[in-house]
Amino acid sequence: MTHQHSDDEVHTKAPHWSAHLSAWLEILAIAGQCAIVFLLLLLSLLFTPTFISRTSHPGPDSITEAMNFNMGAPSAAFLAGLIIFMALMLVIASLLARMPERGILLFLLAFVTIVQFGWIFALSLTDYRYPDSSSLMDAAASVLQHHPEKFDPTYCLPGNMPAGCTALPAPYAYFSWYPFQSGPLLWFIGVFAIFGIGNVIAFQLINALMITAITAVLWRFGTSIGLDKTGHAVFTALCCTCMPLLMYCAFVYTNIIGLGFMLVGALLLRKSLSARTTAGSAALLITAFVVFGVGMLFKTTYIIVLLAAIIAIILAALRSASRYWQIIAAFPLAWLAKTISGLPVRFLESWSGQSFDKTMPMLSWIAIGLDHPKGAVPGWWGPDAVNTWTTSNGNYQIQLDAARKTIQDSLSEFAASPVSGVEFFTAKLTSEWSEPTFMTSLYSQMGHSSHSFSGIAGVVLNPHNDLVLPYQNIGMSAMYLLGFVGLLALIHGLFVDRRNLVDAADVYSRSLLSIAFIGGFLCYVVWEAKGIYTLPFYLMLIPMAAYGAQMSLTGITRLLTRFEKRSSTRAAWPSSGRTRGSHRAA
């Protein structure tokens, strides 16, 4: 059931009260995102966090998660670089805009895919040392090689230390701490079953293809928020120059896979809003939430995107004053998605014959996010929660009490000394959102390279390279600046059109990107976090940054047109005056 309106109806029909409410709520959401992006812009201008390396050569033995925050006002060189970068974006966009729009998209997808493949083969990693990845790789190998005994609670404990024991946590302990990791385990099992156990490069190549798909979905959402051919050209330029996007594929983990499924689900949900029939809309809606469930199976915190999608559905239905049934249907379907995301742990328990119900409380992750272990970055992972699990033998209540105490102690400290609270959250937000590589450089060297990181990999990852990191720092600040401009322009446009009927699918798209970004920011204010976790939400800003550049170009064009008209008018006045004078003389 759809309601079609002519152009005249769109601008003359008085909207329902629900449309007024939806319009103001959407403006409020985008204004909130605008304020957050402005804060992140300031942090990016004032801080440049860098990771401390043990040696001058890239590799797993050199990298650390210790940081220097490098506070200071932007230098003249940085500001000049920012201006040059912005001008370069406009030049590239103007060249790309000469191509057909479909040609621009094909160029973008080909470029992103080729560069990622090139980066993966430039690294040529033979193993991967990220702790969670190592545990999942080991567990996947155990499943594929039929070793359920490795999941026994006594495995790799005193009295049961076979030759296969490693420095990794015992599988039973690991999946008791993190039962949600059973979802990523399924992906590792699938990849290794097809391409061979421990095949890091195959895993990364699949990541690269998913990032290409993510780029295509963001392009589509960009269309919904108002990108025209020029805007899509800028979007392409931003993607092609965004090194974190192009290096993200090296991260041997399922964050990318989960994000891809979540954005595909979000796109399907958008299509359900424009379906011509109720049956078609319902089918797309159900499929979208099933895909959401699969996405959360690989990364549970992407429930943020699911919640944003539900809110966006509500705003879209209210704005169009139709399809209210989708609001009602969204809640049981959200339960379905959450149920799907929990299925892998049931599989693992059935296969291993173990129960992983002695898990850590959700509050433990907030306790980690509000703690500052000695020598660590504020709010990043620390061992206290795991140590509490070990000493309490997984006792849920003891862990819950310990988490509450940590949170209360932190909040009491912030209340007693507001300055310490400001310092804590400034450091935490800066480490999450202002580190120019979003940790993609660090995770690109988390394993050993078959050629010891020679060639382009060595140049890009060299901790003393004076070109690559400043370039990424400028690109990040430009993204925030253009995103801020785009959000301001969008707020203005929504305010002007607040009384007009608009397409529900466009309301959904704008609201989804905005609310998901806000949700990601707010979650990682208190949750355990690091830059690689916030990167997906940073990437969701690209369409808005492209819109900011598009509107800036539109504004510049209008100013130049007005200037030319004034100049031509002034040039005509003397001639007219002389003509009138000659008539008077005659």
C-alpha cells in the first residue's frame, strides 16, 4: 500500500500531526549528530594520538597500544595541508563528474577492490597475532580437526597440560568470558574449511570484498540523503583517499563482515518502505531483520544499527502517516534478529558438550570503559574483569558486584574532581575518534610478513614516516569538517521543508545514518572501546561529508554567479550613462 503524490500535492497538502512530530525529531537527531561531529572536529584539530613503537621497523614485535596524545594548536603546515586536501577533493570530484554516474560508481568499486587487494599482497601476512583472532583461529582449527576435548574446563590447567597447550586462554575459559565470540568462530570455521586452516590472506580478501559492498551500500544511502552527480563524485574522491577504509581489510576479525550484513539489512529495510505492495514490503522487512540477526551474530555491538533502524522506521512511518504496521512488526522482528545472533553459542555447546553460561555481566564492559588501568589508555580493555571471573570461578553475582564497584568508584572520582573526569573522557574520545589511522596501521602489522614488510608496506607502516600519518590526519579532519558542513546544510533544508510531505525512504535513510552515528558515539563513551571499534561509524559519515562538499560547491557557484552578474551590471552602467548624456547633448 503506497500513497503517491504529484509534485503539487507534495508542497501543498497539509501534513498530519505525526509528520510535524517526525520532522522535528529528525531535525533534533541530526542537530545532535552535528554537535558531536563538531566536537570530534575540535579534538582532531587539537590532538594527534600516535602509537608508541618499540622499534623503527614494522611488525608484531614493534607495535604497542600505548599512546602519545600530542596536544597542540594546528600548525601552519597542517592548515595549509587541509586547504590543499580540500582543493584536491574538489578537483578530483570535478574530473570524475564528467563521467556518467554509473561509470563513477564502477570506477569507485574497482578502485577500492584493487587497492585493497594490493595492500593485502603487499603485507603478505603468514600469521596473525591479535589475541582474539588467535583464540578464534585456534578454536576453529580444533573444530575442523575434531578435537572437542580442547573445550573441556580442565584443558590446559595444572594436571592437564598436553603438548597442544599454548599461551592463549583455554577455549573453555575464552568462550565463557565471551560467549558472543561463538558467532565469529563460525565465520573462521567457514573460511578455513574452504581455504585451509590459518589462511590469513583468504580471510583478508573476503574482508576486502565486503568493504567494497559496504562502499556500494553507502553510495546508495548517499543518494537518499540528496547526493547528485557532483556529490557522488565527491563521495568517490573521499573513499578513494580514505586510507582507513582501504586498509581495514587487513584486520583478521569479523567486524567488517558484521558491518556489511548490518548495512545490507538496513538497505533492504529502506526498500521495504518504497515497495508497491504490502506483501512485498513485509517480505523485505522480514528479510532485513534476518540479515540484521546475521550481522549481530558476527559483532554483537552492531545492535546499535538495529536500534537506529527501528527508530528510523518509526520516524519514516510518522512522517508519511502510513504503514504504521511496520512499527508494530519491527519489535517482534528485532527479537527474531536477537535470537538469531545467539544461535552460534548453542551450536558450540552442542558440539563441545560444554556449557558457557558462566559469562561476564554486560556491566563488566561498562566497568572496563570507565576504568583507567595503569599504563593503559583510558577506557580501553584491561584485565580486571577477566581476573574477577577467574578468581570467582565465573560467579555472576561476584562479577556484577565488582563491576558496580568499579563504576561507582570512577563516577565518585569524577564527581569529586570534575577536572579528572574531563581529562579521562577527553583522552578516551581522542583515542577512539582522533587517531588518524583508526588502528588500521597497527592491525595491518599484527602478524609476520613473508617479506618482512618491505616495499610499499614498509613505507606506509614505518612509524617514523613524516608523510603518511600527517596525510591521514589531514584527511580525518577534512572528513569531520565536511561532515559538519553537510549536517548544517541538511538541518537547514529539513527546517525549510518541515511542513512538506517527503519520501518515507529518504526520512529513513537520513535518520538511520544519523542515529546510528549518535548511538555509536554514546555507546563508546562508556563502553570498552578503541579506534577500530568506532571506525564503522566514522565510515557512515562519508555520505554526509560528500553532501557537505556538494552544498559547499553549490554555494560557491551561486556566489560566483552573483558576483558575475554584479560585475556585468556595473560594467554596463557607464555605457548607459554616456548614451543618455549624448541624447541630452543633442
